[in-house]
Amino acid sequence: MYVLAFDTATETTSVAVVALESGPTLRIVAAASHTDARAHGEVLAPLLAQCLAGLPEPVAAVVVGVGPGPFTGLRVGLVTAAVYGHARGLPVHGVCSLDALGRHGPCLAVTDARRREIYHAAYDAAGRRVAGPAVARPGAVAAQVAAGELPAGGRLVGPTASRWADEFPGLTAVDTPLDPAALVAVAAADLLAGRAPGPLVPRYLRHPDAVPQPAAVPRA
């Protein structure tokens, strides 16, 4: 089956069409990405069109990263996945974006949460998530690792992991792009078994920056 996968939980908008067969075996049929933390809404549709053009067969399912990630970019991806799936009558499977990074554990997977914080989750040697996801300052996370409270397997992985290398002196930082094909790998068992996806719930982990303002009181 062909699976459309994409993620907007980081500063990079990533899209792929993956051929998934029993085994499971995966083959990337098409892939495209664009890095701009403020352009998810502008680039996602063109990237999707690029990857979907000329396929020998239609996609049978959609897999989307549900974060954690900043509110605006993540919302773009999830709304697009929900609308596309509804319009095409396709199942839409949500996968924790950090799980795509941690599937080759053991490791601590991290992405930029802005506000001088990181989203993070820990994974064992089988790629199973054993802690997180959560959001905190890098120093606070490093203290948990040093105290043995958060397993890291000696590696720090993520699209910009080296940015925080100095905060984690005991770990080897490996810059690892968030590959949407890895999202398909995480969801492969459910896809191949034809299981119905659960609710598409974003992992924001904190409230958006924008908040409703109180209504103005008319002057007498």
C-alpha cells in the first residue's frame, strides 16, 4: 500500500509517500521538505502536490506527526491531514513525532520548543518510548539524565541536537532529521492490520502564546 506521511512539528515541513508491505518493508516513493519555522502553512500544500504527482496508485492511508510541537505549525499539519483524509475517505493515523526520532534507540530524542526549552522523550534499545514526551529547559533535562532519572542511552538525537550538545556533556549529539517515513514505520503494524486509527489529538504540551482578550467595556 502507498501511505502519505508528513510532519510539521519542527521548523522543517517534511512530506513523503511510502510504499509499505508486509514484513514490514518500507520504500520511499517520493519525498520533499522545506525548512522555515514560519512557513508551514505556505509550503505544506505544494510539497504534498509534489509528492503525490504521478503516483502509479492512490494512497491508502495518511500518517501525520502529532507533535509535540509549537502550536501554529502543528495545527497546520493536523488540520491538513484531517481534511485530506476526510475528502479522500482515508484513515488518518497520528504518531508522536518524537517516536520517529527514537525508533533507533536507546536515545533521548529532542526538538526545539522555543522559549529556550526542548521537547524530549527517552527510548530504549527497541525504540519504545519509556519517558515523555515533556517540555523543559535543556539544563533541567540534563540534570535528570545525570541523576539517572531519565534514560538516554548515551545519545541525544534530533534535527538540531548539536545545538544543545554543551548542555549534555555525557551524551553524543547526533543531528537527525525527522523523517516522515519513520512515522510510517512506527504505525506500520496498525496500517498493515487495517486497524482503525484513534482520535487525532495534537500534543501541544503547553498553551498557545495567543490568548483571548477580555471584551472591551463600552463607555457610558
